[in-house]
Amino acid sequence: MPQTLDDKLVVAISSRALFDLEESNRVFEEEGLERYIEYQINHENEPLLPGVAFPLIRRLLALRNPLTGKEVVEVVLISRNDANTGLRVFNSIQHHKLNITRAAFTSSRSPYNYLPAFQADLFLSANPDDVSLALQNGKASATLLTGPGYEDDESTEIRIAFDGDAVLFSDEAEIVYKTKGLEDFTRHEVEKSDVPLMPGPFKGFLEALNRLQTMYQARGEQPIRIALVTARQAPSHKRAINTLRSWGVTVDEAFFLGGLDKEPILAKFRPHIFFDDQQSYCLAAAGKVPTGHVPSGIANK
């Protein structure tokens, strides 16, 4: 019988999101593919340094079912490299003792088409084109903003933060705000406060995280902490809360900021990843915490 991933949370991740490949990417962009291949082969026994998503992935891979002791998260490497140049990445995976055994190397072609085959719940990449294609095909996906280094620690807690509209929720309310302004947006959301918002691209991922949380709650453990960080404010907050309630999901912390900067909140919550659809918010947040841009909704059209 072939093995399946039915009972696991599956995260597909690109090599540039997992490791610091900025120098290698510079060689590719400035000197071309042939020189890039030569560079990677010449350096394949030099372990890569952790990248922006490394702290998140390290913690997810450490999660175990509290009853069986089996792993509950599967991480799959999804790479535009070929298997030859990808050897450096797998050598680095082994060096850092990450239990990643499955991979897809697509030799410069976009790998988004293989995400369903791996049953991916989430796709993290540094390539915005791949992320956009994955989103268009129904996969929760984000472009990791690479570059800044983040100091990790030995804490095992996993903290994940989401924006609301166009990320967890659809952009239906954001369309009203963008086209008609704050006053009409507030009126619209108050009138529809008891009508759940349509799902956004990350609803399924939030549900998967909630299932993992439930697995641990029976033992009084909470290895995953989830926050909603949104520009909404009262009274428009009510529709967001009612929507989560109607889906049967919860968040541990919720911040309704009414347009205030998100960075101070994020700096205190210290998520291992923050997802937002607005590029401006992402660029500001990336200076504080690992950040993924979700190119969905009216803000990205």
C-alpha cells in the first residue's frame, strides 16, 4: 500500500524561503543559469544558513501527536532547481537535522502544479509568480519577504498571525472600503454583521491549525498560538468575530487596530510568520517579523 499524507498538515516550501540563498540568487540574476549551477555544485558541501521561514519550519517539524508520538506535520521541498543543483539544499537539510524527505525539483518551471499531488495545505515561496499561480489554483500561498535576519530562540511555541480581509476572509468588505470609503464600509459591515464573510484563501489553513490545537488541548498543552491582526475596528469587528464563529474556528488573540500601524503589535506577539494581503503592511512588518505577502483581493489587482 502506498503511503499517504491524509492525517498530516502539509507545508510546501521553496529552498529560498527555507534557507538564505540570497548570494546564490544574486549569482543567478547577474551571471545566468550556467554560472549559478557551477556555483551551487562548487559549494554543495557548505551548509546554507537558515532563511526567513526556518524557525517556523523547525518548530512545525518538532510537533508530535500527543497520543501516538507520530509527526503531525509534513514539509515538502518545492524547488525550481534541478536535482543536481538541489543537492546543496538537501545537504543543508541534513546538516540542520530537519526531517524533510520529500521534494519536487522542476528545473526552472513553476512547481505550483504539483501542490495538489502533495496535498499541500500551505505553500511558502520567495517567487511571487509561483505564489500567484498557486493562489489562483486554490492553495493558501504567500511570498516570503527574504533578506532580514531574525533572531531565533529555543522556545517551542509556534506563533502565527493573520490579517483578516483578503487573507482569512474574502475581499468583499475590502472592496466596499476601497471603492466607497470608510463610512460606507462601516455601514455595510454593521448591516451585515450577522452574515458570515465568504472564505478567503487561508481559511483552510486556519482550520488545519485549529485541528492541531484541538489535538493538544485535551492534554492541557498549547504549542500553537494564533492571532488575528486587522485594520478593522468596532463596530465592524463584530462581523469578523461572527464569521470565525460560524466556521467553527477560533483565534487566541485578536487585535482590531482601526488603521493603526501593525508593527508594534507584531513586535510584541513575535509571530514566526505573519500573513497580509497589503504590500505596504508587509514591507513595514518584514522589518520586525517573518512576513508573507498574500497577493489576493482587490489590493493586488
